[in-house]
Amino acid sequence: MSKPKHTPGPWRATQAGANVKAGAITDVAYLSRHLKGEEERKANADLIAAAPDLLDLVERALPIIAAEADRRDDAFFGQSEPYWSEMRDLANRIEALILKARALEAA
């Protein structure tokens, strides 16, 4: 994977959920107070703060899922065609998500 263009994690939401920070002072995101309420703003901040960890997880999972999708031996593994189609679709969707998160275009 290429070096991230985004602010490195970990990120954390402030207690009020108005900001997402990386480290002690770096603001990654500021959430508007025009949302439906403080609970929604805090939930959005928590989701944004989880982004670097989620990206790391899917980047680590992709090779495993793609390898499983490529091991298409129905007789040995006892899986039906929908299983393999779902595995391939999952691998493709994860790859597209990683490209989107990294602001890259599909090759």
C-alpha cells in the first residue's frame, strides 16, 4: 500500500463530539452543531474517529478474502456457487473502498 495521504491515526472524538483529533492538538474534523442533536454529532464523531482503524482492518483482511475467493473448488470445500460469488463480490467491494479511502483511482 502507498503511504497514506490522510492524517495518521489513531483519531479520537472529543467528549462533546464536536471535533475529531489526531494526537493532542491536531483537528481532523469539525462537526457542525446544526445536526439533529448532540447525540447524533457524537455518534458521527465516533464513526469518523474509527476510520483509520477500519481502513487498517480492511487492508489486512483483503488478501485473505481475495485468496479465499480464488480457492474455488466446490467439491473440496463443499461451498455452493453463491458462496464464491459473494466472496469475490466482497473482495471487490473492499478493494474499491480502500481505493476510495486512499483517494486513488482503480487501476
